[in-house]
Amino acid sequence: MKIVAVTACPTGIAHTYMAQEALEKECEKRGYDYQVETQGGMGIENELEQETVDEADLVILAIAVEIEGQDRFDDKRAQGKVLTIDPGEAIKHPSKVLDQAEAL
């Protein structure tokens, strides 16, 4: 399974990167192919290209603020393949988050 995600929190520091780490660890545990973009205090890191988004099976948006490039996910949203959650959920319950995403 191929998953892409974006993490972002209001201050762009702790929760952005904690959510990234939690999702990456859970994806590794499950043997998934993944890429996580962060939109934090240091700007956009690991930016997802449109081609990468298009090839993904699922998109997880662990965001508590508006993010740049929302339109990249329009096709996946139309297919019902986007899960939007609070970054805190990804940090506390990454397994549950991936289970929810898989159920889409």
C-alpha cells in the first residue's frame, strides 16, 4: 500500500514533526510505501509532487491549520481516499489512524 500524508499544526513545531514520526513508524511497521510532507516552522519539507499523490492509494492530512497546495488532493478527495484528522490523533493513535484510512 502506498500512503502520502501532510502534517501541520498551528505553531508548526512540535506536533507537526511528532505526527510525521508517528505516521512514518506505523507505515514502516506495516510495510507500506509512504512519504510524509511537513508544513511547519521551517516551511514545507519533503514536498509531495503531484505524481506521487496521484500514485498513492490513500492520503492522510494530519492538519490543524490550512495547508499550501490543497488542490493536489482534489482527485483523491473525489475518490473518497482522503482522511483528515488532527495531528494529535496521529501522535496518540497512529495505528487507529491507519486503520481508518484503510477503511476508506
